[in-house]
Amino acid sequence: MFLAFKEIRREKMRYGLIILVIFLISYLIFMLSSLALGLADENTQAIESWKAQKVVLNKNSNISMSQSVLTKTDLKNAKVGKKEAYVGLTPFVAKAKNRPSMSAQFLGIDKDQFIYKDQEVVSGRKAKKNNEVTVDQAFEQKGYKLGDKISLNDSKKKYKIVGFLKNAKINISPIVYGSMATWKKLKVTMPNVKTSAIISQNSNYKFNHKNAKTYDIKTVINKLPGYSAQNMTFELMIGFLFVISLIIVAVFLYILTMQKLHNFAVMRAQGIPSKTLVNATISQSIILMASGVIIALLAMWLTAVLLPATVPMNFSPAIMVVGTVGMLLMGIIGSLIPVRSILKVDPAQAIGA
């Protein structure tokens, strides 16, 4: 460790540039990880808030709530208790006077079921009448206020915003909660249509009848449009960044080791064991990686503070820990590559033999 510190202090410019590169890679890893987690959260915020375990859908809906329609016949003999709730889901565009139009998801619910009862209202109140709705905070961030009246698609009927909700997004779109009767009008369904899905908090819940089929919540989430592809894309990008950091550290340390072989030979001739030189190289790598990562963490924290709430970013402790450990591990592995050259140093080189 002493040798590592001494050399870094003597060659500030050289090692400063290495730390800069490590900082940039670490910052990009933290940024992409935070964006990936933030986007994933916005895909599943509502589902997570429901604590859903099972979902009953039309088996011909391609496991999509917005495409699923269940009739009274489909749900014949379905048991709906305190842990189950009907939901009617359909996409729409919300419009209001002097407000920007917003693409959203209308979600019809029953007031006597848990989804309505468990709503996290951050301002205002829950909707009590058919002409009242509660909406995600994304509407408030776009300038909507309590009391605003919105129209849904081309409907002439107005719905009054009476409350703003926390964690009310699905598939990145904000949710507008209203009555099941309003959902049926928007969906323009057949007279005997009951709901889009049954949401259950019971992991053992199961109901299969005619067109109805029960799915695990993970299956439903993975089938959300673009969800799996989005996560896989971010994971591949982050993985490549870790590999790039490994290659950069290995190349830098290998070049530096080649330049210092004569110095190593002198130290070996003086009786310094190879183990000390190897430990110095590994310690040097850890110091460089730790310095770059710490600077990246500080920069990322500042970024998270300054970015507006509309940016889907979640810089969580898990990302900090995994990113830091991953970068340090890449540094240690990279430092092992020039170790073979250090172990092969011949002390006789120092005396020209």
C-alpha cells in the first residue's frame, strides 16, 4: 500500500487521467442503472402499490390488462373477497382548458374493494361520484390543479379532479382512477362485460373458467409492452461498461508495469519479495478504482438532486453498493493481469547480468 501511494503521489498527472476515465465509466454505470430502475418502477408503480400476487385475465388477451375483457359469464362462480378487486383498464388522452393534453391509463374500480380503499392520496380526497376522478402526481407536475375538469378522449362529459395520488403509474403512463361505469363508457363494451381483470393479493388465488385464466404477477409484469426489452437493453449496456472498465484498468496497469520492470528488478535485487510488488500493484488498482467511484457517487448524488422530478431516476442504495463493488472487483481482476510479468522479473537485470 505504501509503494502504491508513493507512486501515485509522484505521478499525479498520469494517475489522475486514469482516475478521470474510471470516474466517467462509474458515473455512466450509476446513471444508466438509476434510469433503468426508475423506468422499471414507473412501469409497475400501481401494481406494486396494490401488492398484487395474481391476476385473472381473458386468456386471449396476450396477458395484457388493457386488451382483456371479462364478461359476467366468464366470471361465473368467481370468488371475490377482501383481497380481490375488479379493475377496468383502457388508454386515453386527457384534455383540460389551458392545460397540456396527457396520454394516460383510465382505471375503473369499485369503491368497496381494496384498490380504492388503499389509495395514497397526497392532496385532495378520493373520488366519491361517477363524475370525479383521482389522478397520478404526474398531472400536477404538468400544471393540473384540484378542481380541474378533464375530458377523456373525445367525450364531451367532464370529470373533476378531486385528488392527486402517489405511485399511480402503469407501463410508464399516469393513471386516472374513476368508476367502473365510466370505464365501460370509455371502453364501449358489450352490455354483459364485467371488468378487464381481477387483481388478487392472495398468492394462492386461482380462477379458471371459460375465457378467464389466472396468471402470476411476474408473468403479467414481464408482458407489459417494452418492459422486458427495456430492462435487457439497460442490463447489456451496464454489463459492457463493467467489461470496458476491466479492460481499461488491465491495459493501463500492464503498460505501467512494463515501463517499471527495471525498477522492479532493482527492488528484487535489494531483497524485496515479489509478494510485496504484487500487493502494491493490486493496492494501486484498488486506490484508483475507489477514487474514481467515490467521485462518481458524489457527482451522481448531485445529479439526482438537481434533476427535475419528471425524470424517471431512482438512485437507490442498492445501485450504490452493486456499482461500487462491481467496479472494485473489475479493478482487482484487471490488476491480476500484469502480475505474471512482475513474478517473472529477474533480479539479474538490475546489475546487467
